[in-house]
Amino acid sequence: EASSTVKIKGFDAAGTTTKSLSADVTASGYRNTWYYVGTDDTFELTSANIRSKFTAKNASTTSFGTVTIPAGTKRVAFAVLGNKTLSSVIDVDGQNLDVKANFTKETIAIEGANGFEAANYSVFHFENENGIAATEYTVTIG
């Protein structure tokens, strides 16, 4: 009969057991949600660039809330795990208009932490080479 109890061990560089993860820490698995607001609209949207140039939200969430967009911003992008839709992007300082039509959706496989296997993300991005005026976006992803 198979046991449902599994013990995970951590090892140091020499291969010596350092701790039992199942006993000493709480293991939780999640994938970050990512966003980028900036003036560099030239880099490709790849796993490596998203992991290095975007800001990670430390949770597996689709909630970005209100995002500040400084004057001169040339790229705004959001990346969430799975096949998602961009429900709305309300331009708070722009008469509360929904500007989601400005965003393009791509599916990009983004590697997990510590080289963990890549997973498909919905990446919504908007570029304006002239830069946009300062504003705030309230973002809803479904």
C-alpha cells in the first residue's frame, strides 16, 4: 500500500541534508504576476526580459489595482498566469475612459523561480513611442 506522506529534503552544495522542508517550513507554490511601466519599449517580450525588467507582484493574483503611469511612459504591460482576458483598463485621469483596446495580448511562456519549468502567461502590452501623459490606470483582468 502506498503512503500519502512524502518528506521533502533540502540539501547543501555538498549534498548533505540540511532540513526537512515538510517539517521546518511551509511550502507554497505560486507564480508571480508581473507588470512593467517604463520608457524602454525596445526589448522583446521574452521570459528572461519579463523576469528581469518587469516588477513581480509577490502573489498569484490577477489584481493590479491602480497603477501610476508617469509622464513619458512608452510601454505598459501586465503578465498573468493562464489564459486570461483584459476586462478593463480605466484611465483615471482621462475622463475614466476604458483604454483596454490599446493593449495587445500575447501568450508567452515565462520560466518560474530557480529555473522552474516555464508556464504560459497572458501578457497584455501597450506601446507609444512618443510617450503618454501622466495618469493612473485601474486594471481588471478576468
